[in-house]
Amino acid sequence: MKKMILGLSVFTMMLVLAACQLGTGDGGKSITVYSERHYDTDQLLFDMFEDETGIEVRVIDGNADQLINRLDSEGPDTQADVLIIADAGRLHRAKAMDLLQAVHSDVLNENIPANYRDADAMWFGLTKRARVLVYHPDRVDPSDLSTYEALTGPAWEGRVVTRTSTNIYNQSLMASFIEIMGEEAAKDFAAGLVDSFARTPSGNDRDQAKYVVEGGADVAIMNTYYIGRMLNSSDPFEQEVAETVGVFFPNQETTGTHVNVSAAGVTKHASNVEGAIKFIEFLSSETAQGLFSSANYEYPVNERVEMDALLKEWGAFVAQDINLSVLGEHSYRAAIIMDEVGWE
């Protein structure tokens, strides 16, 4: 009887260990994704991945800080296999907190250029968005636009709008300037831009474009894909705004336009590592990248993929020549500098 009980105990322990290894106990037939993105396009791609591989995708939504803090607090008990964040800087934070693991994938290395993936293979870019100058053509001649830095001149005083300094897109923009210019020059730029603000920063990127069309400002600093989404919005005013404004890619003769990425990484304690890697590989494929571009107006990271017609209409542009890992490395200093110069 004792031998039987001992045998059952060992067998039970083996089952527990096996379940722990599988995480969900489903034989690796599912993955759990913590995602900051909230687009219908993404769900469509997740469904396509399920159909293609038989691996179920379970999604938990939240903002970047919520998801990263949750992942940290859960530790080895997390359900998450993949973390998707809409900014390289936040992915760096997850990496610095030891929440991700390195992935060695020839597919990802082939599909994603080196400057759009982490230098230590902890995260991989999925989509690009450019942070551009959006202007009202009745009040701004595009020939008068040139660089981000030029907006700090007296000609633009009281004419520029953008989001707050706490917005990660602006923090990453400033982080790129720190990398390219150095801290002092980046601080000078931030201080000069504050002098050019038409109002105290508020609202999201769409609100900046709306303010320009309403006459409150002449130029907005914002991400490209919002214009595409507004053109196809159910709100007539958003459509009007997007049809009215022009899009200008700054710094084409100097350091290039700032680009950021949505990116994904495999979590440190992923239960289904193989499934997680397959998932990210799928999102880097030509099929998925084409859908990101055509349905959400984001630039594909996979250079073999043809971009959407609207993006083509805006024209090709030169991007900043930096590895986006530096956006996270400089984000803390960027936030401090913006606070010091009064960028609210």
C-alpha cells in the first residue's frame, strides 16, 4: 500500500511539473499575449495565425505600464508568452526589468532590419510610424518647412502644437535627439519648441490635427498613421481634418525623420516559447505586414512588403539612422530635460 501511495505521489508530481511546463496544460496549443495595441487589424491577424497554426491566441489588453508592471508582479507565475508594446522605449524598460528573453530566429533576422530590433534580440519591431509635421496648407507653404529644429525659430512662435511631455511618443522623439545631437543641443531644441507652442500641450495626436484645422495652430507634430485612420473615420469632422492637412517629413537633408515602432518580445517565463516565436515570426511575414500597412496605415518593417497606397502618396522619406534601442536608453533623461524646460 505504501509503495502504491508513493507511486501515485510521484505520478501526481510528474503531472504537475508537466502542466507547469505547458503553462496552460493544453500541449502548447495556445499562447497568451499581453498587448497594448487595440486595433481590429491585430485581432484579424491573431485569428489568421490561429487558423494557420492551430495555436490559440489569448489576448489581455492594457496600457504599456499596466502590462509591464503586471508582468513584473506575476513573475514565474505569469500566463504571458508575448508582450506587444507600441513604443521601443517601453520595450527597453521591460528588457531592463528582466521581463523578456533573447530569441534566436533566422526568420526574424531576415524579415526585420537590425535597427528595428533589439541589439540583444529581446524585442522585434512589427510596424513603423513616422513622427511628422502636419500643417494647414492655407497658412503654411511646405517650402517654409525643413526640420524639427527650425520650428524653434521666431517665425513659428505661437504656431506649433503637440502632445504633453509625458507622452511616450514625444519622449522617444526627444530621446532620438539626445542620441543624435547630445543632451545640450536636445535641451536647446526642447526649450525653443516650448516657446513656439500655440497652447499648453494637451490631447492626443488626432486632437493636434483638429486644432490646426480649427485655426488654433498652423503645425502639429504627430504620427503619420493617425491621418490614415482619420481619413477612414466614421466621424465626418475627422475625415475633413485629414483631407485638409498636409504631411511633411522633416530633416530630409540632415538627420532624417524620427521613426518609432510597435514591437513584440517573448516573456522571460513564457510557457510556450516555441509558439510565441512562431507568432512573432508570423507578424513579421509579408502577409501580416501588408495588412498592418493597408488596414492601419503603418509602415511595414519587412522591406519586401509594398506599403499602402496612401503611404506611397505621401512619398518616400529618409528616417533617422539609429538603432531604436537607444530610445529606451535615453528616455529617462529625455523626460527630465522636457520637465526642466517647462514642456508640460
